[in-house]
Amino acid sequence: MSGNYPHSPPPSSLHAGQYSQYPGQRQPSYPGRPPARQSAHSPIRPPHENSHEAQLLGLFRAVDQDGSGSISEIELRRALVNGDWTEFHPATTRLMIKLFDKDMSGTINFQEFKSLWNYLKQWKELFVRFDKDGSGSIDIYEFSEALRAFGYRLSPEFVNILFHNYDKRGTSIVMPGNGAVTFDMFIQSCVTLKTLTEVFKKYDEDRASKQPAPVTHC
């Protein structure tokens, strides 16, 4: 059964500018608005709620390291971080660019960035919901629970294989229960699973439409 979340996750209950933190994670604070330039490895952290549009623009400019007016894949990857402060996986960053680069420029402009930021906020809310222990990553049991909540009915064997593919530690099959899927891999795994489900569904529909009509007798 396909997941019951849409192309983007269900709308977040967070107000504009808010962002759920992992327990124990330090909340960076910006004086007023984020500085126009940060170091190449400064993580993105949403601003406080105060003129959300202006704050997002300040954040956008901080990520746009070369001042080109758009964010490249490299700039985005350097800025996005997981709960353990590791950078997003390159494949997940490319996925974000692909989903939100509406003008096909290969980069993210400010309007696209606003949509991307909202998308990440929604996914973060889902991730935190299933990260029961607040570790900043999801284990195989939390991952299975998330897929069930999305409406998938998958065998434990398939879930374990899927989890292993997106487990950066690479331990889920050898040592079940000790693996971990970070925020970036959680997004990538869910989007990939949804895409595969839609492909198989379309294949089944196309195959059914090509079946000969049953013969009826008068």
C-alpha cells in the first residue's frame, strides 16, 4: 500500500520561523538577523519568528556564499546539517535541488528557497515525531513505525533492507537495532519509497488497461 503522505509531507503545525530542536542540541542565536556571511561549514538554523520573510532572506544570503543571488548544490550541502551536526548526504542535497529548482537553472533562488525551507520544516516535524529517544537519528524500530504510520505494509525483511541502504553506519543487517538513519537519509528513503510505489502503481494500471476485455455472450 502506498504511503498516505502527499508529494510533500503533511503541513507542519509549527509557526513560521520555528524549528524543532533535538534534545540536547545547542540552539544557535543570531543577533537580530543572521549575518550576511558565515563560514563555509556554518549550519543553517532557522531564524526567530520576527518578520519571517526578512529573516529567510537573511538566511538565504548567508547560505549564498559567493553572493550570486542563488544557492548552488555545494553551498546548500555545506549549510544543511543533521542532528549529529554532519552535513547532508550529497544525494539528498541533489534531491532537494531537483525538487525545487523550478526554473531548471541548477541552483536555488530565493523563491525556491522559501519552498525548500518549508518542505524541510515539515519533514523535520515528522522526523522528530518518530525519533522517540531524541537521539537525532532513527533506529530500525522507529523507522518501521514511521513507515507503518505513512500507510505502508511492508515485510520486516524489506524494511530492514531499505533501512540498511540508508543507514550511514552500515550496521543494521549485521547488528540489527544498532544502525541509525539520520534526518537527510530519512527524507531520501521516504521520497524514494514513495516514488517507487507510484511507478509500480502506474505499471499495474497500464498493464490492467491492456488486458483484453472479457468476452460476453448474448
